[in-house]
Amino acid sequence: MPVATEHAIAIDNLVRRFGRTDAVHGLSLRVEPGRCYGFFGRNGAGKTTTIKCLLNLLRPTSGSVRVFGLDPARQEVAVKSKIAYVPDQVAFYPWMTVRDTLEYFASFRERWNTDTEQALVDRFGLDPAMKTTHLSKGQRTQLALVAAVAAEPELLVLDEPTSGLDPIVRREFIQTVIGAYQQELPGQRTVFVSTHLISEFEGLIDEFTIIDKGREVVTLEADAARQRFQRIRARFATDPGPLALPGARLVTRQGRDVELEVDGTGQDVLERLRALDLESVTTESLTLEEIFVSALRPREAVA
């Protein structure tokens, strides 16, 4: 299989309006093939609306979306042949069993890995003879994930894919199933995941975009984000009194101990701290979940 040369996803100035409300406003991003890309935002930020535009479930008010260089509105079949999608709310035909459902999904696919299907059915403990109406919410999510991964798509689009899974199954799926899905064909299988469980995808995310109120807040490589967003803990030899540390946000202050967060200003803040009567200082990178919280928090300098 040749290595893809197009962006897996290319979104340019996307606007999707509902009445007078812009659910997505001027969003642009690029997802390179072979990456695990995080798409983060609070409830109502515009994540699901963006994904529905990618799948031609909604038409953009303006702007454009492309999947491997294809327009989902004009080349829908070609786009969907390259994609598997797991939404946050999963539903199946109620008269079908687990086996019927998987055979139904497989009938639409040129590629279907029966070994992967069986391995995941066994791993999740799904009963092939059970009607889908008898499945729990978590089991329905598991079935949708089996169908998505067994299809071996070039792009796996996940919208809160693990919200119905218990913590053990969730962690195993994220670390083992998604990791193995990408590793089998490095550089050719792409994951685009919208999730609130950011911490559980920490080791897989290569790059991410945070959106708020339909607008991009920040787009960063995961490693670059960890270098930029840092926590500084400092202890002073004596009470330093009021602190003037532009570029730092005070998290806690107890006596001679302070904890700060910085966004790209770590070196400047450290130099200012070292000019004071400092006893000790340590720095550490924020996790992606902490970066998400920090990026959406109002910027307030220490004063």
C-alpha cells in the first residue's frame, strides 16, 4: 500500500451556523497521516459538529473540509470507504445479533480482518448470539469499536469512544487496541479522537487542537506542549512578600512555598525567582489534561 501524500484531514476556515449561533467559527487544522490527533474542548465547544462535517452528516456554512484530499460532500462514498467512525451514542438494528451486526458492517467493506474481529470479540467477552437490544451501553460501544478496527480504515474517527467502558476495558482498548492498530502499518493509519478522558490517551497523542466556543485556542505537538506548559514549585528562604512574576499564574501559596503554572514563559519566571531569596525550585511538564485546563483558564499574572 503506498504511503499517503495528502493530509488525512484538512479543515480551512470552517464555519457551521445553527440559526444565529456559530457552533464552529473559522476553524482550521491539519492532520498528517499516521498520527494520533487529539481534538479537545468542553461540552458544546463544537467538536461533534466538526466531526459531522467531516462525515458529510452536516454541510459547512462556509469554509472547507477535506479527507485525504477528497470533499466529503462530493465524494462521500470514496471518503467513507477510508474512514471508520465511532460516535459517543451507538445504536444498532435491534433484531440483529452481535454476529449479524458484524457481518452487516463487513458487507460494506472491501477490507475486513476476521482475525482482528475474533480477537476483539473474545477480548471484550461479547456473545456473538446475543441480540444487540440486550447489550449494555458499554457492550454496544465495544461492538462499535470491533466493527471500526476490523475494517482496517485509513482514518479512525472517535467521538468520546470509551465513555461507556469500565476503566479496565477502557485502558486496555486505548493502550493495546488503538496502539496495535497504528503500529501494524506505521505512518499510514490515522486516529482522530475527541475525548474528555485526555489523561488515558496521554501516551498516544502526537498532536492536538483545543477549541472553545467553536474557535481554536491552541494547536501543538504533544512534546512541544509539554515543554511550553510547565509547573514551577519554589520555596523561599524567607517570606518574599508580594510577588511580581509576569507570565506566571499562581496555583497555590502556603507560607514560603508557591506553585506556579507558566505557558512558554518558564525561563523568564525562573530568572525572576532566582533573583529573590530562593531556597529551592523545581519544574515539571504539565500533562495533556492539565494543559487543556490551563489553556482554557483566564490568563492572570502573579502580582
